[in-house]
Amino acid sequence: MTPIGTPTTARPTRTTEPAPGGFNAERIREDFPVLKLKVNGKPLVYLDNAATAQKPRVVLDALRKFYETECANVHRGLHWMSEEATRDYEESREKVRQFLGAADVKEVIFVRGTTEAINLVAHSFGRPRVRAGDEILITAMEHHSNIVPWQILCEQSGAQLRVAPINDDGELLLDEFEKLLSPRTRLVAVSHVSNALGTVNPVAQIIEMAHRRKVPVLVDGAQAAPHLPVNVRELDCDFYAFSGHKLFGPTGIGVLYGKAQWLEEMPPYQAGGDMIRSVTFEKTTYNSLPYKFEAGTPHIAGVIGLGAAVDYLSRVGLARAAAYERELLEYATERLRRIPDARIIGTAREKAGVLSFVLEGIHPHDVGTILDQEGIAVRAGHHCAMPVMDRFQVPATARASFAFYNTPQEVDALIAGIEKVKEIFS
Amino acid sequence: MSEVRELYQELIIEHSKKPRNFGKLDGADHEATGFNPLCGDKVTVYVKLDGNVVREIRWEGSGCAISSASASLMTERSKSKSLTETDALFQIFHKLVTGGELEEAETAQLGKLAVFSGVKEFPVRVKCATLAWHTLRAALEGTKTVTTD
Ligand SMILES: Cc1ncc(COP(=O)(O)O)c(C=O)c1O
């Protein structure tokens, strides 16, 4: 059996045609060493992919190869290893460009993750142009990292944060959203997929509505990039952010895509080496894109590892994987629905990857602890989305989140685990 | 008994479902609210002192089974106890849930609180078990809010 991750099974990059059936998750699992782990004497059932995804061997190998054979700084050495490292680093940028469908590699900025990407935009795009009385528009289902940077920006500028409401299924109310777009709106910041609810937002429509009023849009793609094919040019978003670690890549690396026209105008986010062209004590000129936004020695290994993850995904075929995940989520939803006293939080028509739920009379943390004893990793908590918890009037939820290496048998294990929770609390 | 059964002993489940001394205490002379940011647990403890003795104690809040049962059992145990006794009991309880060595006399003092012995196998849940106690201490010291961080 040849694991998907080996180059011999390489397929053309990024298929967008409908998924053919017969996705082989068992075979995919072979590519992920950690999935063989036992936890508390039981096979690990990893259902916390929305927090971070596991890494295929090809990513681990890429990290090792960098440190063992070409560990050098980038963009500054004349020696052989530095050239190798620089080449791999920049090749990863090209891979990410293709992955996102961006027009130019200079629109791909490496950052620490989604959080840093959003902060970069709040700082370099927001601060210079947002004034007192202006508005930033977000939605009621955002992750804290797509709320707090805007709150700070609003505090500093005297602008107002507006929040588009959601319905009881966890779907954005598009009409309300549109009404909130005003002549004072300077930016829309919206998640592509909600990490707490799993809702897939109609970002193409949102972007169109905003653009009709000349309002730029940032899309938080942290939960979307691992689950849906994304094309930033088709979406026409102004900014797109995602995290490598949720995309089967290393931690500490992520991407901000920005339209070149904006990035050119924006002042640097951090200052230091690499982001300059020339420095005297009187005047500094900045480097060109994308380097203007990559001050200091970057996470070189992380970038190279992310490139390997993107390669891996294109071999797996994200569209096929997405179709498989959709079936898995439907199966899990169907089974959970049949458990009395289970309430699913987030029942949008369009969902990806996430099954958030509460059990009547049982706190999600107790659910999490008992499932953990069964080797099942879920997240219990507010998922960095406290306003979502308030909206649904729950203190927290338990959340199972899926990746394409999860199987129906793992869903069965989850359901059996939930039955056990209920038994303990009966 | 499996570790998880050890943690969720019947008495804990029972107290979490039917908490004792639950609800606001009118005329409390000491009160504080404690938060456990990890779980989102929230516990408010109300105390009426009579000199150095806890005359009445009630609590309200929401949280996981461990934190609710702990608050419930704590209020049961600290009623009519002196402040020194309450404090000593907290210290023993803390040792119990963090896996410290208990002397025989200490074990004897625990009484029903011994049902929390399973917590020591679950380090992330220690804060759930101690939240109510920290909050009681804060109330008595006159601090209004505490967190387990
Ligand atoms: C929707 C969403 N946005 C932003 C983030 C923040 O990502 P990171 O912590 O990788 O910066 C997350 C991660 O949980 C997320 O799910």
C-alpha cells in the first residue's frame, strides 16, 4: 500500500471538479504517525482538529530536512546552505500562492498565524485610515482574534464596532448584515467558517455586498482553509488569513494574503531586518512586498513545513476530502441527534468540520474529561468565542471537529463515549 | 473502579444535581465571586459570621459537576465552624486534590470531602474542585472577586 503522502501518488495540483467517491481515509491515516498513538490504553480518537490538526509525515520530514541539511538564514547568506534555504522558503510562498489562487507571490505574507495576520491588518490597514465615527463591521460568530483587534482599533480611533446578528441555527442574517453596511463602514471582517458553530458563511455574497459600497473585506479563513478549496481571486476578498497548524502544517506559521494594491499602501507592521532596503540614521526606505511585512528572521522551518503541507493537500485533493468530511459530519450529526438530551449548537445548512453540542444537565467539561478517558480528544469550553456562547445561552460546549483522516468508526466511538457520560450522570 | 468513576463518585454527581445551600443569602456580611476561566465556572459564596464562626453560608453559580459538588459540600461542612477550622479544612482538602500526603488525623477530618480523592488523577480539574474554597477565603478576606489563574 502506498501512502497518499508519497510523491509517487502525486496528482495535479488542486482539483476543483466535484469529488469522486471512494475517499480512502484508512489509507490517509497511514500518513499521520500520531494517529497510531494510544491514550489511556485506548486508540487515540482525535476530534479536536479545529484547535490544531495533526501533521503528515511529509511535513515532519520537511522540517527535519531543513534542520539537518540546509539550516541557514534566508535572504542574506552568500553561501550554499543559505541559498538552498532561501530557495525552499520562496518555493513555499509560490505553493501557498497557488493554494490560495493569488495573483502574485508578493501578496503572500508569512506571519505567525491567523491572529497575527488580523493584527497586522488592524495595525497597518486600520490605524492609518479609520477615524472617529467610522465603523468596522464583524459578525456575531467571530473568534476572539477577529473581535479584539478591532475593539482595540475602535478604542484608539473613536470608531464603532458593529456586529451583524445570527439566527438560532448559527447562520448570518444577510439582510441585517447588509443594513449594517453604512457609508461609515471602513472594513468588514468575517470568518469564512465559524470555529464554534461550523457555519460556512456566504463570503462571496458578503464580499460582493461590501464591494458595492466600496468597503474592503478581510476573511478569517482559519477554519476554512483546511476544509474547503479557497480561491482569493474568485472571492475577490481584500485580505485572507489562515494558520498553518490547522492546515496540517507546523505551529507558529500562518499566512496573510492581501491585495497588492492595499499592501503597497500600508505601512510596515514590525520593523527591523529584512523589511528594509536601506537604513541611515536620517532615513530608512522599506523593502518591497512581501518583505516589507516580514521583519526579522522568519520561521524558516515553519514556512518550508507549510509548503510541504500544501503539497500534501493538493495530492489528497481538498475537494474530495471536503466531500468526504461532509458525509462524516452528516453521519455524526445524525447519530448525535438520536441521543436524547443532546442539543447541537450550530445547525446551519452549510457547515464544515465542526459538531458543537451540549448534553442537558451535564457540563461540557465533564463530558470532555470522560471522553478523554476513552481516548477521545474533543474540546470543551467557549472556543474563544464567548459572544457565541452568550448568544446560545450556554456557558460552554463540547466540540468534536473533524479532518479527512477521521472515520465513521471514530464517530461511533464518540457516540459510545457520550452514552458513557450519560450513564455516569444518570 | 476506573479513574473516571473514581472522579465522578456518586456523591459528587448527586450534589452536582441537587446542590445544598444553593441561592443568595440575604443579609450576608461577606460575599465574593470566583471564576475559573478554563471551565467558565462561576461561584458566588455568601457568608454570615457570628464573631469568629460561620453562622450561615450559601452559594450560587454554575459550572461543572466537580465545582458545583465542591461548593455544595463545602457549604455543608463549613457551617458552624470557626474561621480557623474552615481554613484548616481547606488546607487538608487542597492536599487531597493535589495528591499530597495526608496524615491519619487529616483524613479523619475530611469526612464526606474524601469523595474528591479522584481529582488528584486529573490535574486540570484541581481548579474546579478548589474554586469554591478559594472564593470562600476571598469572601472572608473581603476580596470581591477571584479567579483561579
Ligand atoms: C475562526 C478562527 N479564527 C482565528 C483563529 C486563531 O488562530 P491562531 O490561534 O492560529 O492564530 C482560530 C483558531 O482557533 C479560529 O478558529
